[in-house]
Amino acid sequence: MKIHLKHALIPQALSPRLVVLVTSVDREGRPNIIPLSWVMPTSFEPPLIAISVGTKRFSHNLIESSGEFVVNLPTRHLLNEVMFCGSHSGKSVNKFKETGLTPLKSEKVKPPRIKECVAHLECKLVNKLRTGDHTIFVGEVIASSCDEEVFDEKLNILNLNRVKPLYHRGGPSLRYFATIGEMFEAK
């Protein structure tokens, strides 16, 4: 027997989703951090990444006005920092200062990378699409970096057994997360 899902639960049907920390800056160069789980690659050539940001979020205006953002990949060890960044507004709180996260100068964009994250995608905004109460921002990845110890040169990918990325499970309080326990190859 199948049951119908309430509209508010539809995103949970597509979980877990990868969690990223997106950094952006205001006109004075002050950085902000927003955790997002609505993120996906959209093109190999050129390399494009799409993020979906609520129109009422502080980061929405920063990304729209600056035209730049950085997608940072946190690990399981940054769960408390992710929760803090998601439950406080950058309008009134310096999230780097309050969480102890370290801003790291980016190679090609103004928003900083987050030193404690294991991978970083520096993006220039190339397109946007309003979708109800969110905007999908599409950024071209113009620089990327990762911690050497999590990169698997043989497979040419991040080794998820070493990374332990966060996945958002949603739930009534939005406080449920998961991580990958094993990486394996299909035959």
C-alpha cells in the first residue's frame, strides 16, 4: 500500500543530500557562510555547479550582487559548525568568528574558501532561475582545490572513506544527518 506525502515532506523523499558550505561576500568584502543541501553539477564543459538558495536568505542577496560564491565540502567533523551556520543569519553574526572556521583566500574569487573543509569549488555566476521561494544560481567553476590526503590519485576522485562527507536527512527538526560508511566498485 502506498501513502501520499505532504508537500512539505517531498524534499525528504529525495534525501539524503550532500551538504556543502557556500561562502559569499558583501560589497565591503565581509564573508558569510550558508549550509546548503540543494546542490548539483550541471555540466562537464564548461564545469557548472547549481545551488538553490531561499530568496529570503542573507546569502541570496550576496551571491546575486557579487556574482561569485565558493562551494566548500565539510566533513562529519564539522557538524556543529554546519548547524550553527544554518541556524544564524549572517546579517547579525560573523559566522567565521563564532564557529572558529578559518577563511582561506581563494585563488580567483573574492569569497574565501573554508580551510577546515576538504574541497573547494570557486564559482563565477553565469545564470540564475527563480523557482518559487528559491533561486537556482549556476556558477562556472573557475578554480578548484582539495586536501591532498583525501584525493585518490589511482581513481582520480575524492576518497569518500577518508572524507566522510555530510548528507542531510531532513526530518521534523532538520537536525538529522548521515555519512557514507563504505566505498565500493560495481562489477
